[in-house]
Amino acid sequence: MKQKSSLRTKIWTYFIIFSASILLFLWLFQILFLKSYYKKNVVNRLENSIEKMLISFKSDDYEKALDQLSMENEVCIEIINNDIIKYSSVIYNKGCMGAETSKEGTYYKKDFMNSNLSKKIYTLVNPRFKNKSIIYGIKLDDTTYAFISASIEPIDTTLVVLRNQFFYLTLLIIILSLIVSYFVSKKISSGVIRINKEAKKLSQGDFSAKFDTNESILELNELAQTLEYTKNELSKTEELRRELLANVSHDLKTPLTMIKAYAEMVRDVTYKDKEKMEKDLNIIIEETDRLNVLVNDILDLSKIQSGTQKLNIEQFDINELIKNIVKRYDIMVENDGYNFELNLLANSVVCADKKRIEQALYNLINNAINYTGKDKKVIINVIEKEDNFRIEVKDTGKGIDEEEIKNIWDKYYKVDKTHSRVHVGSGVGLSIVKNIFINHNYNYGVESKNKKGTIFYFELPKNKEEIIVEKQKKHIKKKKQD
């Protein structure tokens, strides 16, 4: 397995490698290649001087112009006509290859003048000053020749100085790199270490972890913000999980306790009294049904969320469905004084999974019953839109605060923790509703105003044939108007 290194070590290592690479680059190009670079530079300087010399030589006062050229460019110029030196700048630049009487000093001149070439380059050692020079020989006319030269010897001495200087410079840069990389790596890694330390707390379920969202590094700041948001969401989820366990436990415990109590009563007390026994057995059956509703709702929610429950899209009249569902609450109308107001439309055919929409409507009506106002009124509206019908289930309760609305679709979430009216429902109704409409990909939502009640709504697409007929009616109406 590959050995892991800390962020600080990696940053420190990469910084040192980078510094070493820069130093290596400088050693290669400033020490090893400096000599050839300098020689090339001298050659370019000589060629540039030749062009200027040719221009100056044509002038009447060419000697003054050549003197200036020789001093400014640090070159030696010598012009020979019929073996006689017509001009020489030896006096201006020490070490020039000119006016030598030795064989070495005169060889290159005779060689070039006898070569019949217009230009030739020589690299020679000056016998007088022992310095290496580059010499350009140029034929000006049949009897006139020019020799322009420059020394390249000082570069060797310069290289020795540069090597010594570079050795100390290298040591200094390496020491500085170690110091700077240490503090840079510490600065960068300290933020990561802090975030990692708090993230470990979070992974162990400790929501007291704090992520500093004022990091100086942008990416670390964004990471801290993301983790802070994750912590808050996980904290909410954990709170809801506890509430879910508490509510499910309570909902299971209450009917189980009653079932056990009445079963024991039947066994020990009322088994001889047929009327009381039947009453106790009915309570056992009702509590069993309540348990069954709770378990079925949880199973339905699990199936819907997992996507294993396929939709059976069909055409049906939403008005008829609403009427059939409301009939189930007749006993609550008679015994508890509930009032259902239906505002329906004729011929409201929609396309959806009828069974799932029935389940959603049932849960929304149950929710409205539990949270409606003292008038115990539940209003159901069907509103026609261009391509769909909007179905609304409205209560007259105290409404939902804006910050609470996003949480009401969660399992067992209660807006009013002290709410005591629990006629119907399992506690997962709205979560089932939400997932039904998500699976349909239909629009749904909730609107609420303080002390004016709450409206839960969803939209179902019209029957395709109905849409075509409606469009035809609009087309005919438009023609008549034209």
C-alpha cells in the first residue's frame, strides 16, 4: 500500500523541488551555456559593427566615425590597403589582434587576403596578451581589406566568479526555500487540519463541531461553508430521526398497550358477558386496524421513495374521486360537526395514477381535518387552468410560519408540537403525498397565511381529448370574434 504523507510535508517537498528545479535551470543556462551564449553575442556584435563600419568607411571623415564605433562597441578595427595599414583602433582597445609582427599575428591577414573570399571568421589567441579573440575579415575592394575583432577571453574569468557566487547563492536559496516552504505549508495545512479535526467530530455525531467560514484561502473557506451547511442539515435530520423514533414508538405502543389490556380483560373479566366482550373485541380490532394503517403507510412510503411502485396512468374524473373520498367522513360530519365545502367543476377528466392520487387526497384531507379551525371546516376546490386542473385542500386553522413550511413534508414533522387533535392519520401522510407527486412529476405545494388557514394544492394534467376539444372551442370563438 502506498505510504501517505501529510499536506504540510507534501507542500514543503514540492516547494523544495520547485526551488531546486529553478536553481538547476540557472546552473545550466548561466554557467554551462553562458560561454557559448557570450560567444554568440560577440559574433552578433561584430556583425552589427561590420554593417556600421561599411557605412562609416564611405564617409570623408571615416577615421573619426570608426574611432567612435570601436569605442562604443568594444571592438578592434583595422583596415589594410596594398599591405599598408590605412587605419587601426588598437590604441583604443587593449588586447586587439592588430599591428603584430609575429607569425601568429600576421598569419590570418595573409591567409584571408590570399583566399579571394569576401568574408571569413577566425578564432585565434592573441600572442601578445594571450587572450582568445574572434576576428572577421572583410574584403572591401581588390586592394582594401578590413579586420574587425573582439576578445572573448574575459568570459572565462567571469565564469569562475559566477560559479563561486552561484555556490553561495544556491545555499542561500535552499535555506530560504526551507524556511519559506515551512511557513507556507504551515499556513495552508493549518486550515485543513482544523477543518479535518472538526469533521472527525461531525463523523462521530458531535454537532458541536464548528467550521470557521473566514478562512483566508478561498477553497478552504468554501469547504468550511459546505461542511457547516452539512452539519446544520445533519443536525436537523438527526432531530427529525429522534422525533420519528419517538412518534413511531408512541404510535405503536399505544394501540399495543390497549390491545393487550382489552385482550386480558376479555380473558379474565368479560368473557362471560357477551355484550362487554364484543365491545372489548371491537376495540382490539380498531386498534389493530390503526396499527395496520401505520405499518401500511410506512411501507407505502418506503416503496414510493425506492421507486419500486410503478405508476398506472389512466383517465378519470377527479370530481367523482373527491366525492367518493369525502363520503368516508360522513360519520365525522354527523358525530363531530365537521363541514366539507366542495367547489367542483363539471367534466374534470385528468390523467394520473388514480390509486395514488386517491391516497394523496385522503392524506391531505386528513391533515386538514386535524389542523382546521374551531369551525371544523374543510374546503376542497377544483380550479381549471389552460392544460391542467388545480386541486386545493384548505383548512381554516392558524396557518404555518414561513420558516416551517419547508419542513412540513418530512415524516412525523409537526408544526404545532402541542397539537392535540388527532382524529386520523399515521404521521407520514404529507411525506407520502410529496413522494407521490414527485414520482408523477406534477406540480404541488403549500400556501399559508397567519390565522387564515393553509392551502395544500397539486396540479393534474387534463385528458388529452379534453385539451383538444378546449383548443377547438377557443379557435371557433376566436374566429367568431374576428
